[in-house]
Amino acid sequence: MGLPLTVDPSFFPSPRLAAQAPPERLAYVAGLYVGVGRPDFLAVVDVDLDSPTYSQIVGRVDLPHIGDELHHFGWNACSSALCPSAHPHLERRYLIVPGLRSSRIAIIDTKPDPRGPRLVKVIEGSEVARRAGYTRLHTVHCGPDAIYISALGSAEGGGPGGVLLLDHDTFEVLGRWEIDRGPQFLAYDFFWHIAQDVAVSSEWATPDIFENGLRLEDLLNKRFGHRLHFWDLRRRRHLATVDLGEENQMVLELRPAHDPTRLYGFVNTVINLTNLASGIWVWYRENGAWRARQVIEIPAVAADPATLPPPLQPVGMVPPLVTDIDLSVDDRFLYVSCWGTGELRQYDVRDPFAPKLTGLVQLGGIAHRAAHPSGRPLSGAPQMVEISRDGRRVYVTNSLYSTWDDQFYPEGIRGWLVRLNAEPSGGLRVDPEFLVDFGEARAHQVRLQGGDASSDTYCFP
């Protein structure tokens, strides 16, 4: 791959400049086939309001193998290439697409035709295990020095999970990122405060715990993660652990502030065993120590047990099951997906320690079964959420993970992508003209052409 002579125009040194970028015209969405004998695919969706094919799938890349279960994918390069420790001669061109079940990594080239991307390389899971010692790949982040991928399992399929690196140019697996992991064993998400050389990681579970579905005994015996880990990013060494309390099971999505001068971020916990609520927490550093504080609690709602899926019938309640969060590029609004109750919530978090609810829509859900404004029924509920760089458009899909989908939505999940319009001062409205039906495929991660709220890191305020 030859080096570009100019800086990629989708790179911006600061979040303020990124928010002024032109609107995205395409979205790339992971489509999953489960149990139908077909390989997963990457869909290209037209999101340009002025296009005659608006809200339609206009391209796709079918992967060569069955059973990958695509999950969180990302770009090979982003605005972190403009950091002082990096070089700008990278190009946001390739999508790095891992399979959570297969541990394969697909490299997909979106150039020269963004509507017609091409599969150019597949890294086998056996190669990942041999070179890095990890399996069950989860989240991709483009860093200034390499491509970072979190992994939930060891080469043997248990723990510890961790992070591996890919070379920016060749996409070869370089190896395990951690030099000293300290007490960290469980893994999930991984992100950073790059200007301060601080990394953060969260915890879900090892593959033998989550892969075949949620078991009540694992939840009651508190076998899921409940801690945050802080790392020296440059030296790749564990610094500190913050325990959110073992009653708060499953510490998942990490959303650090985009402003590199602000040392805080948001993380969600899926379920509190004392009241079935989900929580949103802020991590921060105070007097030299890392701390975390819960700033939002979303309660469970009562329901007739006869209307509930088997895992929830004994409790007669629908937990919110917050499974994804996203922070707008200007750090003003936090979006929260309640995959159980079927809500997407918007909070004003200009004061991260005092969030204010400013918007709420209902889409699907165990509790509400809310239809799209077009009248179309929606299976599943808001799960993955992605925000445009200017913060005006929010994209949401409905599948979590196949075995968990089947437990909580036993009637089946038909994949969908919806778009919501966000008001600058707060408030949400579902676009009645935008509903992409994935049919029997499930829809998961969304990436926006040119970048989005969760894919870029900025080194300048």
C-alpha cells in the first residue's frame, strides 16, 4: 500500500473541527446469519437524504466462511494519525472486521468505490491465537502506532482476555499488547485518553460463560465482570483497578471524553442484582487516584410474567439491559440503548456528574413492543448506537449476540437499522422515512463513512 501524499481529509486534529465535517453519505453495517447456513456480510447503506436510494442497501461484501458472528469493527486509521507521536500519512480506507465466534479478521477495502468495497484479506483465528494468544475478538480501535483489537478469551478459550495489535500497513498480527496485566483477567472493551497515555479496559466474561447464552447460575454467582482497569498506554502496564461492586454485573462500553484536556469517561453496567437496574458510571481521576461514580440508574419495569421470555418469567420484571452507550463528539449528549425495555435515551452530560434526560424514544423491546413511526413492527430493541460527527443523526440496530438474542427474543429477531434526528438543544425524533430491513439477517455494528462519534481519537483541544 503506497503512502498518500496528503493528509486524509476525514482526519481532524480536534473534536470541534470534526463536528464541522460534511455529513456522511454511507453507513457500513454488520449483517449476521445465524443457523441458516449462510456467511455473514457487510452491508453498505445509503444515508444521503438527497439520494434516490436513501435508506437502501446499495452494496455488500459476503464473507467466505459461515459462523463468524461479526461484532464490533472499525477503521484501520483515524484522526489519531494526527497526534504528535504519529505520522499523518495513513488513509481511512480499510475496515477491520473481526468475528466474535470464529476469531477471524476480515480486511475490507472501501476504496476506490465506497459503495462497492472488496474483501482483500482474511486472517484466520488460528493465526491470531498463535501470534497473540487470544481468541473471541471484540472491539477494533485505530491507534497512532497500530490497530488495537480487544479479545475476550485466551488461545484455549478461557481467560485471560486482553488486547492484540495489527500492523497498520501489512495487517499482520504483531502480538499481545500487555507487558504487565496485573490482576486483569476478564476483558471486553478497551479505549484510551491518548494525550495522557492512559488506557481503560472493562469486563464481560470468558467465552465459556457467555458463548452459549446467559445462565442464571452464572449471574447469581456473580461470575461476570464488575471492574474497570487503568493502564499506562505507552508502557503497556496495569496501573489500577476500580471495582464497581460485584452486584453490578457486566461492565461494558467505554466512552471517554473526546476533548483531550478532560480526563473522564462513561461506562455502563448491564444489571444490578439487587434491583435489576442498569447503571451509567463516570470514571475520573481525583487526587492522583482513579475513581468511578454512578450518575444514572435506569430501573426495571414490572410486567405480566406470561408475556415475558423464559429468563424473565421468575422475576416478573423487564430489566432495561443497557448494552451500548455512545457519546457525541462535542461531549454534550450521551445516548443509552435499553435493549430489554426497548428505549433509546438521550442525556445532556455537559456536567458529567449530573446528567439530564433530554430525549427518549421507544423502538421494539420486551416491555413496549413499539412499532416504527411508519407502522412497521420491530423485533428486538435498540442495541448498537452510532452518532454522526455533527451530532445531528443517530443510527441504531437491534441485535446483541445470537444466543442471547434467542433467549430474550425467542420469537426471533429480524434485523433493522433506524435513524433518529437529534435537536442541537436536546430531543430525539425517529426518521419515519428511514428503516432498513435486513430480513432474516441480524444487524449489529454501524460505522459511518468518514468517521463517527466512537471511532476517532483527538490529540488537540
